[in-house]
Amino acid sequence: MANKKHIKGAYDDFADVLYLTSGIIARTKNMEEEAGLVLRYDAKTLKPVGATIVDYKEYWLPKRQHLVHRLSRFFGISFEDANKVISATRQ
């Protein structure tokens, strides 16, 4: 796939927050879609640029399949690629 998106992840163990980003954007619009799932859009283009997942281990880890499915749709990537991004993030 030539236009494959590159998404990076970082996990803050102290805060239990997982951060995913597909680039550095100065201004974003944020939308909390579900409790603890904040989706970030580029303020100019409204394209998806990141996600913040609050209470990742405590709340979302047991619902990982749902989270991966939602993130794959949001970023426009396959379920497998979304799963790899989360798995590659140090937890």
C-alpha cells in the first residue's frame, strides 16, 4: 500500500494513558467519542491525526478488540495494523 499511514504510540504508565499520533499538528480539534477515548483531528483539514486513550490498562485493555476496531476505522488502517501499533507501544 503506497499511502500507508505511519502511526506512533506512547504509553504513560503513571497516568495510564495511551497516545497515538500520525503526525505533528499545531492545532487540533478534539472529540471524546466514548468515555476515555479522545480523537484528534487536524483543525484545518479535519483529517484524523491522533487519539488519546485514558485509563488504557484499567478500562480499555479488557475491551481491546473494540478499541482496535474503532481506531482502525478512525485512522483508516486495517484491524491488523491498528493492533500492531497498540502492541508495539511499550506497556
